[in-house]
Amino acid sequence: MSDSKETHSNLDIGVDLDACGLFCPEPVMLLHNKIRDISVGDLLRLTATDPSTTRDVPKFCLFLGHDLVEQKEEEGKYVYLIRKNEQP
């Protein structure tokens, strides 16, 4: 897992979270813990190999009110860009 600043699709990624090799529920647990540490408006990129994240990450974002900016699969990995919003 690494924290770094990068630009992806003209977006400034504040945190890069690597959950490759982890299985449900670990990727979402890591995401939940890490998103607490970032500021509202920051962008987090989660990379995972567990196919269940295609179901779990969008539900996590919907339930907690964060924006799922991008969701894609590339080279056998699932990549999500999530923007932190204020929580109600």
C-alpha cells in the first residue's frame, strides 16, 4: 500500500490504495479506514483483484455518500477512483 500524488485522467489522486491479493471484506475495510484519513474533496484510487469489489465498492460509496468517479477493469485488476464527500 502506498500513499502518493499522481495525475490520472486529469484528476489529482491524493491516495493510492493497493488491495491486490486481498479478499472480501478486506478491500472495503481498508477503503473505509483510509477514507477517514483524507480530506473532503480528496481523490482516492483503490486497486483490487477481488471481483466482489465490483459489487462492494459502489455500494460502499452509495451508502456513505462518496462519489465513485471511475470504475474500470484493466489487466485483471479492478480500479476505482473515489472522491470523499461530507458525511451526513
